[in-house]
Amino acid sequence: MPYNYLLHHSESVDPELIEAIIDKIMNVTGFSAFTMIMILIILMVSVPLFIIMFYFTNFKRNN
């Protein structure tokens, strides 16, 4: 896998380390990378929507 785009202090990331991290995450969660990305996207979208809905429900109650 090309990891050269993951730069930190102008040096490329260690491919063995990133593979170990990805493997550990997959072993702990039991999900594939695609599933984890979908879960994170759903969380990133749903949390702000929940906050907006909570604000509007409280705003209507107070007015």
C-alpha cells in the first residue's frame, strides 16, 4: 500500500507500523476498513444533527 501520502515531519510513515495498527484495529473491532469508515461517517453526520435537533426542540419549548 502506498503510504507516502501520510507524511509526518517530512518523512513517510513506517509501512510496517501502519499495517500493524490497521491489523490491530481490525482484530479488535472485527470490522473491515469500509465498515469502520461508514460507522465514522454516520457518527460524524449524526452528532451535529442531534445537537441541532436538540437546540430547536428546546428553543420551541422556551418561546
